[in-house]
Amino acid sequence: MTEKLFDTNPYNTDFIARVTEVADDYIILDRTLFFPEEGGQTCDRGTISFDGRDIALDSVSVSGDDILHHIKGASRIFSTGDMIKGHIDWAHRFDNMQNHTGEHIFSGIIHSRKGYDNVGFSLTETTCQMDYNGPLTDQEISEAELYANQIIWQNLPVECRYPSACELKDMDYRSKKELSGPIRIVTIPGVDVCACCAPHVGFTSEVGILKVISHMNYKGGSRLYIACGKRAYLDYTRSFDSLTRIGHMFSTGRSEAVGAVERLCSKNRQLSSQLNEALSAELKRQISSSSDNVIFTSVTDRNILTDAFNLLKESRSGACYIFSKKSDNEYSFLAGGTDIDARTLLPPLKAIGARGGGKALMIQGSVCKDAEAIRAAVSR
Ligand SMILES: [Zn+2]
């Protein structure tokens, strides 16, 4: 059985331990600070120093009462009884502690306000994801987020202890699964009481800040992603930099940047509409100023092409084609005629590699050939 030093000393980074079991790719120690991959979060990273070497851990997992420290070729390095020094990657550990404690605060608030349980939790190197078994509105999420930050600012203690079986009987606490053996209860007074085995920060202010990054409906409930502490700071920095750059593009400040982009989008829609009107008029002029049944154009707007094709069909007899240039040697096409079955026009086009299909009134598709080859194929 491995003594879990992280249970009572989550802020320690170094420890001495004795190797109690050696296998090909792992060792078991009598005690450890390395938190294993458990409860949806990644394991601690770090090194084991032995025989003058610092050996990086591949991973840490749990097996019954033992914690396995995975190192490739462990049996060639260690023997039972060896004394080692362990060192955990504190930046990674603290990042997990901040985000994990943030989850407790947010889930405690959702539980007390809505009665929902956290039914799924995943804490990876880049994401902190929580699932709740009920729907949440944008406003409920914003209010819970604000209150979570107020709890952080209050600097409440995060207490971890093993209550007696008698005490536990009368205790109302959150738990993601049926538990056996001694149960570790993590309490943030007035906010959350939850069974949990992971390392947490000692006081809520160490979470720093909690931001809901995104949320969605999920299996009749809600899925949320949060960022706490350094992750929230880095996310803020990226967003700040982006908004500042957008502001610079419009020679304005961050607070005016969204308005400037909205005005640009509106202007862009107006210009697109004017451009389409001009292109449509030009294409119609091209059709009425000749008697050619085969029209090549650089217009690509689908509505303009359909309108022009209808005009072409109505003003000609026989097979009519409009080829719209997508790139140097690629055209999309519409073909048909008022007095023919459009499907009869497809074989000559397919003979030069066209792809497409359609009904008696019109066929459509694309072909990768130059205008000369296309014209030759449809003129046969
Ligand atoms: Zn926890």
C-alpha cells in the first residue's frame, strides 16, 4: 500500500521513498507525492532521482491500494529496497490544483442553485470540462461565474479531511460515484462539500480567477469549459492582444473595436449587394447582345447564375450552357433548354471528365478543362 503524501501535503514538491516493488515498466514506492491519473484529471509529472540520474516519469497510475510510477525499463534500473528521491513538476501540479478547485466552487454553486450534479469531469493539460445533468441558460452561467469569482476573492479555506463513518451518515455531500473505504471530504464553507481524492489549493483566492470559456447543451444537460488561474490569465492575454490588434486596424481603442468591425461588415454587405447587381446586369447584357448558346463568365454567385441561365433558356432554342470560371482550368456549369431534356447534354460533358447530374429541366456540375475544349465538346 502506497502512502499518499499528496493527501496531506499538496504543496510539497520533493520526497524520499523506498522502492517496494519493481516490474518491467513501473515501480511501487512505500510513499509518494505523485498524484496518479484518477477522477478525470491528468497525473503529476516529474522525475525520480536515483544513482546520480534524474529519470522522467512516463505516467502515474493507481492499482488497488498501490500507486504505479511508470518508467520504461524500470527493472533494469531499480531494485526492491532502493531509496529514491522524487520531485514533482510544481507548475503542472499547481495548474491542476487551481482548475480542480475552480471546478469544486462552480459545481457547488450549480448544485445549490439548480440541484444539478456534476456527472462528468475532465482536466487535461489544456481543458477543464464539466458536465451537469440539467440545462443552464446563458444568464445562469454568467451569474454562477460571477459568484464563483466572489467566492475566490473571499479567500475561503479549502478543508480536506476523513470524517468518521458516524459523521458521514449525517453529512450531505456531492459524490460522482459510489464510494467504499475511508472517504475524503473536501469542504469550502457555504459553497461545496464533496468527496474527492485530488490535491486542492488551501484557500480559494489561489484559484486566481474563474472564466467560463464555452458551454453547450449536452445529453439533455450542460457541458461547460472553464479556465482558472494562469490558464484564465493566458486566455485573457490572447483575447486582449487580439482585440488590441483589431483596434489598431481601425485606429481605435479596444472598447470601440467591435463597433468598428460591425460597421465594416455592414458596409461589406452593402458593397457585395451593389457588386452583385452590377455583375447580374453585365451577364444579362452579355446574353442579350449575342445569339451564342454557350456563355462563359467569371460570375460565381449562384443566384445570379441561375437568373441568367433562365434568361438564356427563354431567349434561345436548343441546348443552352453557362460556364462559370472557378479557377484557370475549372468551370462549374448549368445546362438545359426549354425544348430539350437537359439530361441528354450530360454525356458529351462527361466525355471530357465533367462531374454532375440533374433533371430534365436543368443539369449542373463542374469540369476541369479550358474554355476551348469545353466549347468543342458541347458543339459536337
Ligand atoms: Zn477535488
